[in-house]
Amino acid sequence: YGEMSSLSPDVVARSIAALAPYVRPRRLERIDEVLSRRTGRARFLFENPSNPSNVWACLRTLDSFGVQHADVIVDPGEYDGKAAVMQKRGMRTAMGSAVWMTVRQFGSADEAL
């Protein structure tokens, strides 16, 4: 997600212009309508979740309420052995479920703040 959030406005504008001919006008209106209703006034933070499935469910709920921003802290030191691998894999899956949201991942609380 870091790569997507760091795209320059010029790259975003050129990408939209390149894809626009392939999107029907009514669909584009609907996308604009939905995105205009999102709120940036709230931000949610998940710190070292023990179950990535719960994060996924929470992100879906936040998305359904129009919340735009969520942050996730995954401190690798909090997970050992196989749990660490499963946790990281699960978090990537959970974060991928919120494609319309701005989800940032951090390695520590200090980085997030």
C-alpha cells in the first residue's frame, strides 16, 4: 500500500485518463458518487492483531460505513516462529480486502504516530 499512496498526482491523472475510455459513463458517475460520500474525519488503528480475520471483518465494516482511513501496526517482534509467518501472510490478505480504503501498515507505534 505504500507504493500506491506515494504515487504522484500526475501518475494518477495519467492512469485515470488511460483507463477512462474503458469505463461506462454511468459506472464512472457511480464511482464518483460513492467516493464523494467517504469520510476522512475518522482514522482507525489496529495494533498487533492476534487474528487477521478480525481485521478483515473490521475493514469491511469500516468500508461499509464510508470510513476512508485505517492504519495497521504489525510489530514483527510480537510474533514467533510459524505464528509470525501466518500473521504476516494473514495481514496482507486482510489489507487486500479493503481496496477502496486508504490502509497504511507500520512496524511500530512510533512509526504510526
